[in-house]
Amino acid sequence: MVEIYGKKYKVAELRRRVGNMDQIAGIRTVQLDDGNERPARAAIMHTGTGLDVTILLDRCLDIPTASYNHRAMGWRSNTGDVAPQYFEAEGLRWLRSYFGGLVTTCGMTHVGAPRPESALLGNGLHGRIGNAPARNIKIVQEWQGDEYVMSVTGAMREAVVFGENLTLTRTVSTKLGERRFWIHDVVTNEGFNDTKYMLLYHCNIGWPAVDAGSEMISPSRLVAPRDAVAEDGKENWYKMDPPTHQYKEKCYYHDMVPAADGSVTVAMVNDGFSRGEGFGVYVKYNKNELPRFVEWKQMGEQDYVIGFEPCNCGVEGRQIDEELGLLHTLKAGESKHVSLEFGVVLTDKELKALKTQRAKVKTQLVKSYKEFVKKP
């Protein structure tokens, strides 16, 4: 049985009612054709529930836009979509093509603040993979038993002669009748030498989930400000402010308490359900795959966003993780799997379940990043 529009149907009953499944759900590929977004390709996925997800095929299969019943789930930056040929890798110039979006992937050999230039590495902010076009793209729209499954798969490579040879194979998937979707990644070292790698998912939640009075709900055991700016007001790390003139970004490191299966669910909720205005967005990941988490709190005008950043690294830059002995290694030929789930919070019941989970965890504020990473 398939549930759609509040009613359950057998597969045959539903198929008899539509000439083509894209009448209610499906994937359409398009080419973006305006300004410096040209000629990037995209796939637009809709599930029949009001969930619409755009996947940029030429930008790491990242998610520049996603919405539920016309309510944006992610934040969009002032750059808009930018084709990969406009990518500027040096220093902070990554920001010139940072569309924000619900998901921007960072890595794979560098995440965080730029490091000094070198003959080979020369890593700017957040690395290169988020600007890599996909190869071997495969789109699936088919019945699998009683489920109508939709997915987009592609492979991105980060490689250099005499250096790393890493691939990221991504599948973005959902099903008919769902108000959530999934990302499944496989990171593989295709080379013959062990390689240090860094991976961070920049999940950017925007208005209307983010607004004055909105709250971040998470099972945070430890929270540490990144710097002196974040230290100021650190007790309000989970509370959102109205758009604030010349706001300086604040970052907080979190140690999450996972569920029995290793999963962690983090949500941003505008709690106006009693007035019919409530809306939230959640991200679910597995701590065994992504052991660390960074909160990016930016309450500026237009730059009005909360970033959920599950990762295997910090955001101080590769050199800091090297000094602290925190870099992860992919052995020659080794693969790592990472899965994330994205969805919406629509009812008081769903909000209560999230708050109940948070209430089980006692949060401790920690003074510094170095103190935080030394905690067990």
C-alpha cells in the first residue's frame, strides 16, 4: 500500500489513476541558464507530499534548495547558484560561489580556515569537493515492490598528480509519499598510499524555521565556543535572535549523545504550532560515521542562518587537527560510508518527541576547543 494525499492505495489502484507517475512524483533534469549559474545541470525531485528537492549535478550533487509546501528548508546566500568553472580556490574566495543551500559538502583533504599556500596543497576555505561536477550520473524512478523509489547517483573525484586520489560516490534518494529524503555517500581512496581526509556536511537551515525565538534542539552533552566572539552569549547557543545588523558569526562544538543505533537527530524549530505557523527542519546522522558536530550561528541581515555541521574534523583548519592528532586516515583502497536524513517538523507531537529526547541529556558548557577535544 502507498499513502498519498491522506489515503492509502494499492499500487495497481494508484497506477490506474495516472497516465504517468510524474503527475504526482518524479525527477526532472534541467540546465540552469542565467548568469554565472550557466551551464550547470540540476535534477529536481518531488514526492507528491509537497517536498521538493533540487540537486546540483555539477556541484557534488549538493542541495541548493529544498522546500516543503513552499516553505524553504534551507538558507540561500546572495551568490545564488554558481557553475563550477567560477570556483576560486584561494583563501576565502570559496565564499564567492557558496550558495548556502540545505547541503554544501566540504572537504575532502581540507575543511575549515585556509592554510598557508604550498606547492601542492594550497587549500582554501572548506576545500574543493563541493565544486566538483559529477560523473556516471544515474537516475532511477521505478516501483520496487510497493514503493515508488526515486534516486540520483553520481561520482565526484578529488585527485592530483603525486597526491591524493579520492572519490565521493553520492546517492540522493526519496520515495513517493515521503516528506524526508536521504543522502548516502561512499568515500574511497582510489590510490595506493594512505591519505588523510576531512569531511563536513554544511547543512544550512534558514527562515522560516529560523526566526526570533526559534530553538536548536539537540542531544548535546558538551558545548564549547570556538573563540572569544562565541564565548560572549554562549549560554544562548540554542536560541535564535532576530536579524541583527553587523552580527559576527559564532561557532560552537558539540559532543552529541547518540541513540542506541548511533543516530543523532538535530532540529531547528520555529514553535508556532498553536497559531498554525510552526515549522521545523531536522538532520539525522550517525555518530559512528561522523563523530563530531559544529554549530554555525549567523544571525546577520540576509546572512540569517543556522548551520548544522556533522563532520569528522574541526573547522580551525587542517593544520590544527594535524597538531592535535585528530586527522582521519583512509587506507589505500579503503571506503567509508556516510548516511544522512533530512525532513521537516510539522506538529506539536513531533516537537514534543524531540524535546523529550533532549531532556534526557544534561548539557555542560566547556571553555575552549582544546579542552573540548581532550574530553572523553
